[in-house]
Amino acid sequence: MGKQPKTTSTTDRQAKIDAAAKATKQGPNKILIGTVVALIAIIAVVAGVIIADQSTRSSEASGGDAVPAAAGEMGAGFVANPDVTLQPGAPTLDIYEDFRCPACHQAYAVFHPTVTDLADEGSVRLVYHFKTVIDGNSGGDASLKAASSAMCAADAGRFTEYHEVILDGIVQNGGTQPNWGPDFFSASAEQAGITGAELEAFDQCVAEGRYDGYIRSTEEQSARDGVNGTPTYKLNGETVDFSTVNTPELFVQAVENATE
Amino acid sequence: MTETLTPSTETPTLGRTRILDLVGLVARLVLGGVLLYAGATKVLTPVGSARAVQAYQIFPFEVAQYIGYALPIVEIILGVLLILGLFTRTAAILGTVLMVLFIVGIASAWARGLTIDCGCFGGGGEVAPGETQYPRRIAEDVAFALCGLWLIVRPRSLLSLDRHLLRRP
């Protein structure tokens, strides 16, 4: 005690006792716990990325890989009016659409009659690029299956009618979505005028997911081209700004402006 | 003498410490909670998460895809660590770095005239020009980054595993 400096107080001594107690009775090893937590974190991230990658790839392997005649190749858009003679300088109207996307239904309700007229009279080359944004954000595969089934309807020459039956139905039901099952697709095809042997072929096409690979390719290609949201309408590659072009009349005007 | 002084000198300090510890707890729960929520909304939809990152057009397409797969998991891990108060400072540093990167990404998208949803809590991709919410998203991320900054400077907080498991002060 005599050797201790005079300043040593009871609290200092208590602190030393505490420190000694801690040194001997450390409790859990911080380095060990830190290492374990870091390892778990690394494994979780790596495993999660691998699982995500594998599940995406395995779903990509399912279904068929047929290319619709009106598209020509994987990733290319589906031309809805291939048989119409285009007027000179008519622009290309690219519509990026997801069957499940509510905003697409709203845009459809406003612009579709005009779009149909423009396409029929050859004022635009109408090209659909089907996307599966909602599948990606909310899960499920109805965006994919609906778009794929529309390509089956195109095989029967009824794409436009089929597309209208489904989207008009949603718009008339105030945005309420159907169940997107095979029965719904089949009933819609029948309403669109596909009957008999053609309807059987349609059902078969839907069952085997013949165009699933093609729809994945348009989703992928449009994302690479920077289109990650739906609906996106482009006139000769220029995105139509719906905040200014918000009526059918203004849309016709935009088409005229894009006509060369 | 000391015994009469003890209450008058220590109680205010103790009270102040407890308040600062409480602020630490709130900072942990806010930053950790938002990271956990953000991760949870995206982790089961990796394709959507990948598309949200791709929409920023900052990284090459494939790189953005893998960032999109990994990000929700990283957010969940950091969120859980912060909520538990385990390795608070390390988790806060990483969480703050994430928030700063988000702010840079959003500001960059804004500056380049992209009209995208931030994809913070699911969603993502292009939206109408009036629906981008860039200022609001940046303001939120600044607030979360400040929570992180507090914890980097003063990781001590109430009800933390750092204290109760690792016996840190």
C-alpha cells in the first residue's frame, strides 16, 4: 500500500478489479462471434445470389422457344399490322406492355381505339414488345403466360381480337384482373373468334407455353434497351411523354409530328 | 462528503448517458428497420430487384443484375444486425455507405433526366415524369444516413447485444 501513489482512490482500485475480472471472465469471444457473423453474412449473400441466378435460369429453360411469324426473331417486337400497306414516312409505334400492369390498362383505355385506327390505316407500323414487369416485381408468371397466349392467338390470326377481349374485359371490370388460368385464356380465345380445331391448337399452344421463351426474350431485350417500365410508347424510338400527350387527339398530333 | 456529492454529480451524467443511449437505440431501429423492410420487399423477387438496378443505367447490364440479386440480402443482414445492436458500428458504417450510394444513384438518375422509380422498396423501372419522387427519396436517405452517422460516432445504445452479449460499454 505504501508504494501506491497517493492519488489512488477507491474508485481507481475498483476499476482495476473490474478490469481484472473482465480479463479473466471475458464472456463470449468477440473475435469468434465476429468471424461467425461475417461468415454467415458472406455465405447468405453468395448463396442468395446463386439461388436467384439458378431459379431465373431454370425458369428460362421451361416452355417452348418458338418465334412468332410477325416478330421474325427472338427479342424482336411483334408487328401487329404486318399486312397493312404503310403510308409514306409512317413512323414505328413501339408499345411496351405488360398484360397485368394497371397503368397499361389505363393507357389502353385512353389510346387503344386511336392506336387501332392508326395501325389499320397504315399511319403507323404497330409493334408490341411484351414485358413481364409485374411478374418480376410481384412474383407469379401471369404476365408471361398472358403474353405467351396472345402469341398463340396470333397463330390463329386473331392477335388483335384476343388482345382486345382481355384488355377490354379488364377495363370494363374497373381494373379487376382475371385469374389468368388456361381456362380464362381458352374462353378469351373463343370470344376472339377462335373455334374448333384452331381452339384446340390454341389450348395446346398455351399448355406447352410455346412462346414463353420468346416473351422472355422481349422482356430481356427491352430491359437491355433501357425500357424497364410499362406502359412505354415510342414513336420512331422517342418515348411518348404521357404527362403532355394525354388525349387521343394529342397522340394523333404526336404521330403526325413523327411522320416524315 | 463524497456520498452526498455522488447523487448530485452523477445523476445528471447518468441521465444524459441514458438519453444518448436511447437516441442510439432509436437510430438503430430506424436505420435497421428501413434496411430490413427494404430488403424484405425485394428478396423474393430477384428479377424485379435486378431490373430496378438496371433501370439506373449505371452498371453494365449483367453486373446490375447480380447487384440486384445481392442487395436485398445485404440489406436484410445489416438491418438485423442493427436491430439486434450486434457489431453496431460496423453495421452502421456499411449501412451508411449504402445510403450514400443510394443518394448518389438517385441524384445521378435525376441529373441524367431518367424518370425511374427508385426501386427502394420493390417496384422500380420507368415511371411517369411526375412520379419520380427524387427529392423525397434523397431526403429520406439523408435522414437514414444521419442515423448511421450517429451510430458510427457513438455506437453505444440501449438494449443492444453489443452490451449484453459482448459486454461492450
